[in-house]
Amino acid sequence: MTSNTQATNRFVVLDTETTGMPVADGHRIIEIGCVELIGRRLTGRHFHVYLQPDREIDEGAIAVHGITNEFVQDKPRFKEVADEFFEFIKGAQLIIHNAAFDVGFINNEFALIKQDERADISEHCGILDTLLMARERHPGQRNNLDALCKRYGVDNSGRELHGALLDAEILADVYLAMTGGQTNLSLAGEGADDNGSGRQQASPIRRLDSNRGAGRVIAASAEELAAHQARLAIIEKSAGAPALWVQMEQAPAEA
């Protein structure tokens, strides 16, 4: 995803956290984090804000980022910070991991406050998607932020939960590593089965012995289901698409 803005040496690495997904279901931004790069150097300037979304935060989302409804209750609304945020990003090249996700939410926030001239930020900023860049450079490998940190030797040990400012700082390091030198590449990604061709291989399905009795079915608890949904949210945001097994469940059955 790119825009028609002129080339600039000012980059803004950006990340958001939200009440959930997708934006079409009325979900909102609750945190924005940005750090500035000029001439491939962090300047120390940043924009960071938590927001009151005027709706409940999904339990699955709280499990991902740890931001609660109580925490954002007294925070500003997007309209109160919109001008400052826009001035910070205007004219910059935005660096975003899975840009379609964050850009969609940002455009929606501007649209909701009737700032239609800002409701497509690609008209005011360049947009560089590091997820698309990583997929081109490392096809068939995991390319979420944690995997890229491991691949490029970027320290993300403090990332127990997602956070917009922390993730923007980590992504800045990843981007500089991706665009600044050689890295040690594995053929098929971390933990992937490989036949030497660089493509991931499917493992054979192990079927249960038909002579064995039916196993006991243990239903997942509400806490376990919330954790599962949180993991699916992480996968979808990082990969730009639902997990494979979700896609299979959503696919129409063959006649």
C-alpha cells in the first residue's frame, strides 16, 4: 500500500490498538503510538495517546493488549487529539505492519468526526507496509512482528502484551534491520517442515486407532475460549487474514 505523496526522508512508524475487530462491526481505536525517523535515525519525537472509544472493549482484545474499559474511561476521545495526530503524520512516510488494518481504523476515526478531507490518510502520507515487504523477502515464512524480531535479532523481550508505542518502537528497529543489511535466513521459517525446496510441507494426519473407544470430550472454559479468540486476533492482525482453520470453517461446504 503506497500513496502518491512525494518522497520524503521523514518516516513515522505507527501502530494502533483497538476494541476488537473488524472496524466494520463498529470497533474503535483505543491507543495510537508513533515514533519519528529522519535519515534512518530515531529523533526522539513521538506521538502516543490512549483513547476513550465510547464502546466496550472485547474480552479477546483485552487479553491481547491488556487495556481495560476502566483504564480508558477518563481518556480523551479521538476528536480531541485528531488535529495533533494529523499534524504529526502529515507528509511523512508511514511504516506500519499490516497497514490495511491500522489505516482502515484511522480513516474510520476521521470519518466519524466528519473530517472527510482526512478520511483517506494515504492522500496525505506515504504508506509502507512491512508485512507485505516481509512476505516478498521471506515467502513461506512466518512474518509477524515477533518472528521478524527473531529473524533480525531485534530485542522484543519486553513485549509480553501488545502496546502501540512499544510495538512502534520495535517495528522501527525491525524496519531498519530489514532495509539496512544482510540477515541470516532460514529456508522455510521457524519451526516449519521443509523438504529442502524452501516450501513448507504438510505433516501427515495421524488417525486414531478405530479399535479405541471414543475419547472423553472436555468443553473449553470461558477463559480458555477468550484466550483462543485473542490468539486468533493476533494472527489476523499480524498476517492480514484470518487463520487458515478459520478460513476453512467459514468456507461454504461442497455439495
